[in-house]
Amino acid sequence: MNISSRRVDKATILDVSGNIDMSNSPEVRKALLREIRDKAVTRVALNLTAVEYIDSSGVASLVEGLKASRESGSRFVLFGLSDSAREVLKISRLLKLFEIYDDETQAIAP
Amino acid sequence: MKKSSKLTRAFLLKLELRSHPTLLCVIRGALGPLMEMLGFSAEHSREIIRAVDEAVSNIMRHSYQGRLDQPIEVYCNRLQRRANGETEQGVEILLFDCGPAVDTTKLPARPLDEIRPGGLGLHIIRGSMDTVQYKRAGRLNRLRLVKYARSSKGGCGSAAEKPS
């Protein structure tokens, strides 16, 4: 898995590629919390277009990011979810909890 | 892992691996083509792979407490059953590990209305498979997962399963 960040306007986009599972989900968590807590970015968008699989530890990292964003008053959004990623959020009953967009343009729109 | 080697049935697939999280992708990669071969839809394949991945992750995290060099065995076999006058194809997956016995009373999936990280794995396993059975077999933990190609959750308990 690779994860990198870029700025687009006032948002930070985290581009993730590969699969997110127990072996690497702490890296996702770390990257999310760095942007949301440490850098206090007002909007963080997680690009999951190149992620085919997310396990429960990956979902837990997303939940941590969401909680941190609520605590800091920022927005944390997801976009480009695969069927598998959407399914795991659905079975965890978390699908409606997240702001989810189809693509980057929607994700960073004001 | 001696006990599981006494399994006499001919399994479609047997994987022996160590409890290193980087090997989870190997299991997922092996199961995908097998589920396709067994006739599962893409969605059901993903459910099965997700359940096995979560189960193996649980073994690594809880049974072996993060130790990276402990043995895990995964067996897959085809199942058939008659239900409502039709033959349904299924898969049985057995997972063995040598960790301490699991106290199943301490394994409740957490309430899903709580918004907090963690505790989702068991819920995902139960929500993805038709049958989830834990058994202590000698010094081994055995988890049996079953899913049928045309199953809908909750309607599979009455039909008799048999390995094909």
C-alpha cells in the first residue's frame, strides 16, 4: 500500500493505492490523524479509487479519522470507493456515517 | 500442527502459513480464483474472502497476540446441498491455529450503533457467511465457515450439508 498527500485549494487529498488490511492500516490512521489533528486541515479527502480491499482494521482507521475530524471541527470525506469498500462499510453499518462522493471534484467542492 | 494433518478428506485447497499480517494478501489472492471456479458471484466471493481475511486477522491478533511466526492452516472444500428442490453449491473453509482456547462467551460482536474503531471483525464474519462454528479440537482452535452460492442469510439451517 502507498499513501501520499497533496493540497488542492484548502483541502488535503490523501491518495491511497493497494489494499488496506491489518498489515498497513496503522499507516492510514497515522496519515489521517497527521492531517486532521496535527496540521488542522479544514477538509481531508481520502481517495480510495486505487484501493480494492479494506478490512475491519482499515475501517477502524477511517472511524478514527472521522472522530478526530468531528472533534476538531474539520471535514473528512471519502471518494472513489470500490464495491468491496462500500460493502464493508455497509455491513459495518457505517456507510451513512461518512460523507462519500464518487470523485475528487465532488469531494472537494465547496 | 499435527491434529489437522489427520484430516482425511481431499480438500480443494490447503494453505499453510505463518501468522504474519503481510501474508493476508496471499490468502485473499488464492481464494479469489477458487471462489470463481466454484461458481460464486463476484459479490459472494468478496464476502467469503472478507470473512476468511477477518478470521485469519483475528487469529494473528488475538490467538497469537501479534507473534509473527505461528502456524495457521486453511482448508477449502466444495459442498453441495439440496434445498427447495434445487442443488446448491457451496464452500466449506476450515481454519486451524495453535493458540489458546477461545472463550466464545467473550466474543460478542460489539453493538454497531457505537461509533468507535475496532470490534468489527466478528460481525463481518457472521454477516458474510451462512455458518460460523468454533470448536476446540485437541490443542487446536478450529473455525468452520460455510457459504452457499445461492444462499440468503438465515435460510440455510434446515438443509443437510455434505461434502462433494
